[in-house]
Amino acid sequence: MSDRELIEAAEKAAGYTWREDVAKEREALGVVGLWIPGVKTAWNPLINDGDALRLASKLCMQITCYPWGAQAQSCDALDRDNPYAATRRAIVKAAAEISQMQGI
């Protein structure tokens, strides 16, 4: 799959709809990404950390990082009504646990 096909498939999984006409205009200007009304004018989770984290949160993904790469899989969120808040809380709690383990 090309990068464009990947982000289009991710957009569908997230339930977004995009404006192809606007996306083509933006691509002609060198802006790579999908134009999703109400979300972002150049949505591209391959190059934007925020887009990728929101996508993972929206789809309730579990991300595991290794020294050689990362793996993502679907999981159940603790708070289905607000998966973004649940993801932020999980990140902050994990950072606090790392701090305590390191004695910082």
C-alpha cells in the first residue's frame, strides 16, 4: 500500500470523511494529507504525531514500543465516551510510574 492508500484506509477506520477535491488542490501546493472537515485541513497520521495519537485513541489502540519498532493492536478503552481523555490519563500515569521506578 502507498502512503496515500494507508492514510485513506486509516481515515475510513476512524469514521472520517474527506474532501478529495480540496485534498488535490492542497497537494498541488505541496501539502500532503486529507482534508477532513471539522478535524484538520491536512490530516496525515504518518507525519503528524498529534494526528497519529488521536487516531490511536479514537480506535482504542494499544501501542507497544520496542527498541526495534512498535506494534499497535485494538483494545478496549476504559472510557468509551471519551477515549482521548482515557489515552491522555494512561500516558501521564505511565510517565509517573516510570518516574517512581527511576527514583526521580
